Amino acid sequence: MAEASRTAAGFRLAFLLLAGALLAQGQEMISSRTAGGRAWIERFERDLEAASSAPRLVCSVRPLRPVINFALRYQAGYEASLPVDQFPESATQLYTRFRVTSLATGARYYFRRTGTLPPGLRRRRDQAGLAGGFLVGEGDYRVEWLVSDTGGRVCRKSWDIRLRLKPAEREMAAPMRAGEVAPLALASWRRQPAVSRETHRVAVFLHVAPAHPRSVQLGPFDQALLVTTLVSLLEQTSLWPVSFHAISLHRQQELLRAPGFDEKVLRELRAAMDELELATIGIEQLRAADGAARLLASLASEQMAGAEPPEALIFIGPATREGAGDLRRLLGALPDPPPPVFYLRLNYFPSWFPFGDPIERLTRALGGKVFQVSNPRQFARALRQIEAALRR
């Protein structure tokens, strides 16, 4: 039970901030090049010095040690709580500001976030929660943190961060310079690799579904996980997507198709996620018990039967209960041998949901490899194994 609790806590902390990056009023990194940034930094430095004599705001802060996330970068951060009975019942603005200093280089990085405590009853035991974070390279850092309200009350906290990586951990993570701090934001398509002899042409299939198999809603948390893992797959490997497919087994349909992947396709993917309705299902889909299996077999067969079939088929997405059907029969005639098939099965709750799913059955029917991915380290190892298999 203790081990399960630690796993659940690690999962929550690893993705809390990624999900928060989707919110409209997100955390912002401030520099002297930001509009009004120099004046803001100077004011923050003055407020930091004056915090000890300012009216006190009650709060508690729990620093979050650096952990690798599905962007394969190390993120650190904090969780803070404030008793709500210290605020008036009217809407209250909360201003969070903090500075991260690299102790090796002396470089300073500044962040801010504004939130609103809505009006209403302030019960004594209720807590207002705040969270934030940032990416770090190896090194030692000092964090100076402030939260203040519209009445000028202040809570100040400070703590140190140390990140030391073993060689295997350093090889696993995406490169960041020692002492570097970067904002924690949703991954975007930053890398369009040059085609070379080392590049592997692949067809990529993203299964768009909630992280929890029993959920019927694709929320910001789920979207953050899917986008981050997809972009990491393409940024951190030599895989070149010659076709990209976003699919929904629950809806038994292909949501998006593109001859490759770039920033435009990423925007279209996010739009398709926003529009996806999972709480209901049409009568046609209810009648087609093997609809999910038929969709998978059709897409896989189409790719393998093309004039220039990809070197591999890559499936990535959460574990799901959807679908039935004889995939071997539905696949029909196949090339001999078929291209390798790999399934990055994002199974965040392996002990709760050990069942197989249609993508796993398809992968095994084609003699492919299923990677059970429950954390970023497993994800990084799977990427390396896929590349090694394609090189062979």
C-alpha cells in the first residue's frame, strides 16, 4: 500500500504542473527583455527585501525536488496552501512571484503568476492551493518565493535545490545546460530533423483518450500528457513521421491525418482534442462491437500496403478497454515480413488495470513489441530500444 501511495504521489507531482500549463492564467517567466520586465524585477527585489516587515500572510510551502517528466527534462517546483479563513468573503487576488538563482553562475530567473480566490464562504479548515514550477539543468539553486494578496500581506519562503545526475540519467534526459533554468510549458514542435541515413521513416498513431481508463472526459491534464509524450517521441529520437494519425477507439474514428508532423499539425491536434466528445456514443458505434478493431486493422493494412511503406508503425496512447474482434482475420494478407510495430502503452495505473487492449492485440498479431510505460524513465528506455531495433 505504501509503495502504491508513493507511485500515485510521484505520478501526480510529475504532471501537476504540465496540466497547469494549459490554464489561461498560467505562470510566466519574466526577464529584462520582457515588456516592463526590468521595472517589474526591480520592484520584486524591493518587495523581497521588505517582506520581513510587511503584514503577514499565513501559508505553507512544500518544495518539489527535481523529477524527470515526459518531456524528458527535469522539473522542480512547489505546492503551497493558504488557509482561506484569513481572506475576506469577496474575491481576492493572489500574486505569486519567485526568483531562482543558479549558485554556480549567479544567473537569476524570475517567475510570476496571478490567481483569484473566488467570493464565497470562508470555512476555517479550507485551504487555497497554489502550484508552480520550472525546468532545471544540473546544478545547485536557491529559490526565493513570495505570495501576496490585495491587502498587501505577504508570505515569504526560501529553499535550495540540488540536481546531480548519474551518467545513465544524463543520457536519458533531453539536454539542458548546467545551471540553466527554463519555464515549464507545454511542449511545442521545436525540431524538424534533417533527413539522413540515420533517420527512420515511421507512421505514428496517437490514441487520443484519457489517462484513466474509466474516465469519460479528456481534460487539460490528459491533453498535456498526450502532447508532451508525442513531441518527446519525435524530438528525442531519429524517428521521422511520414504520416501522422490521431485516432479515438471510443469514437471508432480517425480524428486527424497528416503527411508528417509540424507546428501546424500540432495546432490541429490540440483543436481536435478540444472538440472530442467522449461522454456519449452513437448508435452505429454501439452496433459495431468490433469497430475499434476494424479501425486499427484498416489503418495498419493501409500503411503496410502502400507503395513506400514506412520502416515501422509506432502506436502511442493510454491503455483502454475499447473494442473486440479478430485482428488477425481483419488484417488480411500482409507483406512478408511486415514492418516492425511498436506500441508505447501509457499505462499509468498498471496494478489497477492489467487488461490488454486492441492496440496491444494488433501489435502482437503483427509480431511487434509492446512497451508498458508507467513513468518517464520507462518511456526514455523504450525510445532507446525502438531506435536500437530499427538500426538493427
